[in-house]
Amino acid sequence: MKFKGADILTTSQFGKADMAVLFRKALEMEKVLNAQGKGVGKGVGKNKSGRGGKGFSKLFDGKILATLFFEPSTRTRFSFETAFLRLGGRVVSGADMMATSSVRKKETLYDTGRVVSELVDLIVARHPEPFSIDEIARGANVPVINAGDGAHEHPTQALLDVYTIWKEASGKLDGLTIGMIGDLKNGRVPHSQCDLLKNWNVNFVFVSPKALNMPWEVKDDLVASGREFYETEDLNEAIGVMDVICATRIQEERFESAKEAAKYRGIYVIDSAMMKKAKKNAILMHPLPRVDEIAVEVDADTRAKYFDQVRNGLAIRMALMAMVV
Ligand code: NCD
């Protein structure tokens, strides 16, 4: 794909070769973050967690990013915004657009996209309606990046997840068994992850209650790509075969009522006892926020990678925005 000037709306835009280009660029961005003193960035060295530095560059000097969030977010919005700031740009931020934007005055998303694009160089948007970011992109005359459209897709989260797996597996994804656990019906992250991971010869194990199974559109797509999947409700039975364990939360906000969602609360909890059943060299991932899917005691397990994912997300978003703008 051609990155420059492109809207990033769906994972289906990315083939294996595109991911290779993006991941190499993300490795370069990690160098920017980790640089000390002179050079690509003026780093401040390793942070307290030892997970990497906080350097920056001047690539986006004079550029402005707008983030339009019509749905709650902490890490995704901060990740995009800090990524843009670390590349020397500036940010205008709409964190609560449902309540505070002209959408309250019945402005269309098309018009919002058009208007904001007259002011900035790049738009990142999240909205509860599937395909709504496409509408913003239709109006805008600058690139638009989808930061989550309802239960549909979350392309950059899936890209950073695959980047994390790619780094952990030293680029060798073929043959891996990928487990996805939780609300696979409503979770946009597992949908986008499947769409990217089907590019490799991997197997899938889906663990969810029957009512929250992975949608058929996603499974049909895997079959069409020659991939195999196995479905179960029983995490105890399945965790031991997984090389990559992807936990997700029950997407409470997508249920008809809190009562309905409460039926599934605490259904899959990964604690130290559960991790004893997992492979010694497995990795445990989660897009966060976690509710009760992973006990805090597991954070100290060397297989836990969810905080590394946050760092990897910063590098991936720096890389993607650098290539698009
Ligand atoms: C995910 C999301 O918003 O879909 N979070 C994120 O972006 N890191 C997962 C979730 O909310 O469960």
C-alpha cells in the first residue's frame, strides 16, 4: 500500500509486506525514543520501568494533529498524542466529543471531518458506530486514522499487537498458536487481530461463552485464507496449547443492559495458578483496560507483555503517522 496521504480505516489495507515496512519504521522510532543527548532525538534516557527512553525528534515541526474521540479512551488517545508530540508536532484534542462538539448541534460527521481538516494536518478519530470514521474521512481532505469504530475495528491496536508478537517471536510467526479469550463478539481488537494474523500460517484458539463467540464474518475470512480455528468455552482446557495468549475484557458498553453484561463478569480470570498451565515460553497480552481478566500478581510474570504493548504502541503510532503525513 501507499502510506503517504492514506486514510488508515481498516486492517484489510495491510498485507504482510506493508507490516514489514511499518515494523522496520517502528524499530527506528524506538531508537528515536531511546536516543540520549545529540542525534535523532534529545533523549532523557531510560524511564523508571526500564522499558525505554523518552527521546523526541523534530519531524513534525509545524504540524498539527487533531484527535476526535466520541468514545472513552485513555491509552489510545494519549498514545497517538504523545507519539505526535514526540515527533515534534502539536496537538488539539477532543476527548469528549459526544458531549462537547458540534455533533450536539446535529452536525454530520462528514462536515466535522471537512471542517477540522481545514485546520490541521492529520485527524485521529474514535466513535461508537461501525464505519463512522469512514464518514469523517470522506469529508476530510487530510489523512484520517481510525482509533476504534464501535465493535467493528481497531487497526492500530492490532498493528501494535502483531508488532509485539513479531518482536517476541523474532519475526517467525508461522506455526504459532494464537489464543483469544473473552468477548470475541463485541471486541473490535480480536476482529482486527485476526485480519492481520491470517497473513501468517498460524492457528487460532477462541475461548468465549457461546453467546460471545467470534462472529462468522471473521471466521469465514480465516477459512478463506486457509487458517484453522478451534472454539471452546473452557480456558483451563485450552491455555496450555497457546503460544500467544490474548486476553480481552467483556465489552460492557456494547450490551443491552449492565445486568446482561454482569452475567459474564469474571468468567475468565488469568491468575498465577492459571499461568502455571500455560507454556513456559508463551506470551500473555491484553490491549487494556483490564477489569478482572488478569490478576495483578501476574504482572511480575516474565511472560506478561501488556505494558510492553503500550511502549510498542507508541513506536507503531509514531511510525504510522510519520509514513502517512
Ligand atoms: C481496546 C478498545 O478500545 O477497543 N482498548 C484500547 O484501545 N487499548 C480494548 C477495550 O476497550 O477492551
